[in-house]
Amino acid sequence: MSQSLMTAYKDAVATPIGEARCLPFALYHDRSVFAPEAESLFHNDWVFACAEAKLADAGDYFALEIVREQVVIIRGKDGELRALSNNCRHRGTPLLDLGFGNAGKNIVCPYHAWTFDDKGSFRGAPFAGEVAIEKDDHCLPQYAVAVWKGLVFVNLADEPQPFSERIEGLDAYLEVFELDRFQHAYHLEAEYWNANWKLAVENGIESYHLFKVHKETLETMTPTKQAYYVAGSSEWTLTGGAIKDERSTLTKWLTGSHPEAYSQYVLLFLPPSLIAVIDYEGMHWIQILPTDAEHCEVIPGGLSQQPVKNFDSPEFQFTHAFLAEDKEICERVQRGMHSQKGEGGKLVSLEQILVDFRHYVGNRLFGTCPEPFREGERAALFLDPK
Ligand code: FES
Ligand SMILES: [Fe+2]
């Protein structure tokens, strides 16, 4: 990172609410900025991987790339969930295909068929001849894994921070939604956006753009002007809002114990990459994984009470429609970020969540002090249900 850009980044992410401005444009495409972000945020923090419900049986796995690192989450025959390096210990070939699958009895490399078990232990190498391959020296490295509310997270750090610290205080705000009811998971195809990951995150977490970008889609259900800040800090943030649909008439059919939550949603941002909208009927997320300084993968998924039977339903057409709107606007902004003359302006109150995101980045990249925890005026709605 060039010294002046690093200084500009450090100053920008430390700015308090009210003073905060759009980040310097170069931070959205400079490769020397992206490298420390990948290292400090994606290779040293808890990154969302997938829904645990998709990994129910022995051998079930989800393989993903976390900024060029090949990782697989796999259910062992002993029932344990593990996160392993997905690089073969022979010559580095990615072992299991990206996405979901079942590894069968063992993990077998597609190149020369070196074999590892579901704990990552080396099992054998065909045609090894006279060469002694030390078993203990050829196992797949294991990473830390955590499961929370049916979601699986992985941390590639050598000494990971306990996951419980990352979500401290969060559960209390989510009790009204009774998330344990959501046992069925879906993951949609990954999308590839020509946009820096921070643009995709910022767009995913702020409700300011709904009235303009999503006039015909999200704005009709979750209008900008009914969005509010619930609670948060640099570690996680919840915003919320009213759901404007037929739910008032649906209420009498819902059977939960917190009817006051039926007409509200919360948007959870667990940096660096998970953005989840939660309401009484389910949880729907996007997972944002950067591939380089100007591209990211966006993977939608969710949890619900009933299995999804039809991915062509109006509900999923709606999801595809608003994601297409987001992709288009993010790619448009990305073009703007290359301007040498352009300069961004102040953030408005509805963009407070962007400031939390910056404080997260600032803490990890520059070691600036964590921002104190804040609650919005509507926090009690979730904490103290009537
Ligand atoms: S690279 Fe995996 S067996 Fe050779
Ligand atoms: Fe959007």
C-alpha cells in the first residue's frame, strides 16, 4: 500500500459519524490496498461459509475459496464438522470441487490420487515406489470452525479470536425471531460482480438506496423511510425496518410467541462478508467473497421453516430481480471509482452502518480503538417484547 494511500485509508476509517465521507476512490481498486485487506480481514477473521443444514451426512462438504485460499468444510464419519485446507499435500491441486458435494469414504486428489480421510489425515499415495512419505508430515492443515444459528464460519488464523467474542451481545436482539425454527437451507448459484468487495458490502448493508435503485422491488416491501438503526459496533451491526406487505393480515396465521416481530425485519451485518435479512418467516443472506481488488463473488442463500420446493417461485424471481439491480449499480459505481478528479461527499444518517463497517476495517488493519457499542431508538422493540 502506498504510504499516502495508507494514511488516507487510516484517517477515513477513523472518522466519526457526522463527519464521515465517502472513502477515497482508489481504495476501491488499488491492488496494494486489497492485499492487506485479504490478509487481515479474510485470512484472519471469522468468514461465513455455508448453512450447517447442507452438511448433514458423513462426507458432506462445502468447498470455497477465501481470497485464493482453498478451504473445505466437511462432516466427518464421527459426526464432527471440520474445516480443512483443500490443497493436496502432494503438489497443491485443489482436492474437492468448489461448492457442495459428498467426498465419499475418503478425499482423493484428482491429479495423482493421493488420499486423505475426512479428518485430513494422509492415507496413502499410489505408486510411491521407494520414497517414504511420512504420514504425519502430509496431513491437510485444519482451521477453526464455528456454528452459530445454523450458520458455519471458518477462521484461517493461526490463533483465532474466539467466535463468541465476535457476536457478543447479538443473540439478545434476535430472540424474537426464534431462529431455531429455520432448519432448511438453500444456496443459490454464485454471481460474479465487477465491483470491489467493499462496494458490494456497503451497498448490501445500507437502506438509503432502496427508494431509488429498488423502486419496484425492495422499496415496495421494506421502504427506505421506515428503516432504522437497531444496535451495533465495529463487530456486528443490526439495522431494521418495517415490512410493508400483507403481513398485517398474515399475522393471525403465524403462531410464534412474539407477534410484535411479524411486521419488522432486521438486517444483520457480520463483517467481513455476511449480510443477512431476518424476519419471522426466514433468514436470507448474501455472502460476499472478494476475488481480487475489482471483483467479488456474491452467493445468496437462506434458511426457512419449510424446504424450498420451487426456485422459480415469485419469491425467488423477486430475489433475482433486486440482486440484478444491486449488481448493476455496484458495477456502475466501480467505474466511477477510477476517476482521478472525482471526490466523494458526506454520508447521511441512514448510512451510519457504513461507519460501523469502517471501524471494523480500521480495527483490523490499523489497530485503531474499537468503537463503543451503540443502540438506536428502536432497539427495545427487539430486546423487550411486549
Ligand atoms: S497433486 Fe494431488 S496427488 Fe498429485
Ligand atoms: Fe440494494
